[in-house]
Amino acid sequence: MNEQTEIKQELLTRRLLRIAYRLDRLENTLVKMQLLQRNTQLLIERLLKDKRAVRKELQVLTELILNDPKSEK
């Protein structure tokens, strides 16, 4: 190979390495975002479960108060 071809090949190699590095960073970011999304989904599910439990408890307490013969109406 002549010198000019070697220089072009070196530049292309460097460019490919930069692209590979950027791609790796993008993939890592994507994985982190997917984990964050999954954790967020789990938190939402727990909050909804807690909300249902609180509503059920509120309903039971309300019925107890309304059905208590000692309560003033």
C-alpha cells in the first residue's frame, strides 16, 4: 500500500472506532432507560395496589361508622 492509502485506511479505522464507541454508549443508555421504565412500572403497580387497599379499608371503616348503633345520626 502506498502512504496515501494507509492514511485513508487509518482515518476510516478511527472513524469506525468513534462510531462503535457512540453506538456502545447509545446501547448502554437504552438499557438504562429500559430498566428505569421497568422500575417505574413496578412503582406504579405498587401505588395502584396500595390505592386499592386504602379504598377498601376506607370503605370498611365507613360502613362500620354508618352501622354503629352508638353513632349519632
